[in-house]
Amino acid sequence: MRRSGMFAALAGCLLLAVSPLTAHAKVEATTVKTLTFNIHHGAGVDGRLDLERVAKTIEASGAAVVGLQEVDKFFDARSNWVDQPAWLAARLQMNYVFAANLDWDPAEPGKPRRQYGTLVLSKYPIVDSRNTLLPLHAGSEQRGLLETLLDVNGTPLRFADTHLTTINDGERIEQVNAIVALMKDAPEATLLVGDLNAVPTSAEVKTLTTHWTDTWPQKGFGLGLTSPVPLPTKRIDYHLHSSQLVPTAASVPVSFASDHLPVAATYSLS
């Protein structure tokens, strides 16, 4: 079975798991707390590497589903060669999927591969996942779209995490078009989060918001600026949701754990 077909089949299985006795009963909505955070490989605004500070920021948000960007796995000395995905998952007691958009040979024979990419952490079971490498221009850094299928109390949720290029608008537009092609026909509730490196008025964000709704204008207070810390001037970190998700809250928690601020959002999922 193709990977995309597997996503649809698994989502269908979750929906069919509702018994005949409960199919006609009133379905209670589940509150889902989420967070997106570019963690800058654990280096804070003070330049100090402190993964515990990242973990405390996530913990304080109360998020049950988290999308992280700029995550290292045995990458190099800047993160002390730590397997950051495994460390964060163990520290926070969450399920996880890591997607390596950079996957390099080890610095020394016999050592683990050097990887860098995105990470999804979830209190809910992760039923399936896939990472798709996005369009790449010469001289740029490989980026990807990490999609996960979560079982949220019997309801499927497609939670996707991405980090778009900083290099040029043309490459970013191609990446956005690839994301739309991959996800626009998803039947289940969908939430796309990440560092888009584009402001709300950009063509990139406008393309995405023709398919999914920008959560911040609905429930956020103020401008929602996230970068750079400590005095952010741009809103480039987003939650974009499908119609099956009803946002009830959005905020930008204060944190000095990275050069970006995190963005938290809460949804009602029936």
C-alpha cells in the first residue's frame, strides 16, 4: 500500500472504531492543546545550550501535541552530540517521531549519523507518520514536511510540522505548493504548524490560508510576533487548522529558550 493510501486507510479505521451503540449518541468534543516551537537546537537567546529550558517551556504550555523545528540528533558539538528527540520525549514522557531533513555521515567511523530536522511530540498515540522532502534550490538547506496521524480518543488528527526556507521567496512558494498538494485532500481534521519564515501578508501564507485557517487572528491577542527574541518584529510561526478543529485559545508564551518564541493554541475536536 502506498504511504498516502495508508494514511487514509488508518484514518478510516479510527472513524469506524465508533460502535453502533455510540454512533447516534451525542459525540463529546475533545480539547486538544498544541504548541509549535523553533528551538534553535536548544540554544537560547543568551547563546547557552539548555535543553531542559526547552522542556520546561513545553511543559508549562500544557500542550499534548507539539511540533518542533531545528532539532539536532547526534549532529555536532553545538548540541553536545545529543539525541535531542529521544531526550525530549523521555523527559516529557511523550510519544515522538523525528524527521531528518539533513542526514550526514558521522564525523568518525562507527558513530551515529548526524541528523537535523523536525520533531513531533504527542501524548496521544502516533498511528502513522511520513516525512516528505520539499523543493530545494541550489545553495539552500533541505527542508521537509513531517505528517503524523494521531489517535485523539478515537478521532484521527493529521498533525503536520514544517520549517520553510529562509533563502528566497521563490523556493518558499514551491515548498508551499508541495505542502498543499500533499495535504489539501486529507479527510481527517488537519493542523499544520511550524516556522514558515513568511509574514501573514506574504503570497506563501496567503496560499496556505486558502486551504486552512490561520488560528492567530481568530483567538490570538495582539500581533503574535515570534522572531527574533528578545524583541520580536515578525510573525513567522503558525498554526493553520481545518474546519473540523474549532480554536478556543492562542498565545505566545514568554521564553528565552530559543531565538524564536513558541506559539500555543487550543482546539475543540469532535
